[in-house]
Amino acid sequence: MTQVQGPEAAAEPVPDGERGCQAAAIAETVGAVLAHTADAAAPHNPANAAEIRAITDAMVRLFVGAPLRSDGQLTVKSLAEEAGLRRNKLTHKHTGLKDLFYALAKAQQAPPQPFTDKEREASDKQKKDLTRVRAERDSLRAKTQQMARVIHVLEVENHQLRQSAGTDGVVRVMPSRN
């Protein structure tokens, strides 16, 4: 059985491999207690306790990184595959085990590290570059729309010139718009 450590032990960073072992030990302990409780509550229905054991054994295998039947990801789908059960057993019947699995999986992830000054400067530079590039894009978009309008007007004028020329081939000057 795993011993509970004091609050001073929680301040030390835990290596990733040890986190998986701790999560596996917690899952194993909780599963044993739940299976024993299920056996005591309904001795005529051993399937419930067997499902609990299968789920907790699958949790242990996933947390230590030794999956037998699944892809090894820390998801409910992989947990159900690893346990050899349908997913709805976890999402509807054994919701407490599902919640425990999610909590332990979340604890597996290392806490985010604060940004260094160098990373913060790089991020600020990227934000400024992004702002500059967006402004340039917007300017080019406006110029493109303006050019499209000019081209449309020239096409209309060209069409009118061709119609006014008629079949005789003489080009007539259009009146100015001023």
C-alpha cells in the first residue's frame, strides 16, 4: 500500500516516470477497495467486481506505459479498450473510476514552466511581426479591391468604345465626365 507523504514532499518536483508509478499505485489501491466493496455489497453478482478489477488493472498498465490491447493514450476510449470493456461501462456505470482516471491522467502532465525572459522577448517580437504583417495584408487587400474596380471600369469603357465604333471601324471619342 502507498504511504501518504507530508506537504513538504509535494513541493519537490516529481520525475515523469515516478508520476506514472504513483498514479498506478493510486489506481491499484482504489480499485482493490472498490472491488472488495462490490464483492461485499453483491456477492451474487461477481461481474461488477470483475469489471472494476479489469478497469483498474487497465489504468495501471496505461499509467506505467505498458498497454496490452490499446494505443496507450490516456483517454477513456483507450482505457475501455485496455480493460476489454465497452466504453459505456465507464461513461455510465463506473463513472467514479472514469473520474479517477481523468484526475490521475491530469496529474501526469507536468505543471507549465514559466517563460524565460528570452522566450518572452521572442513572443513579443512575434506579436509585433504578426501585427505588421496583418496591416500589410489589409493594405494589399484594399489596393487589390481598388485595382479590381479600376479594371472593371476600364472593361466597361472598352466595351462602350467597341460598341460606339460600330461596323465602320471609326472610333468616336467619349464625352469626358468632368
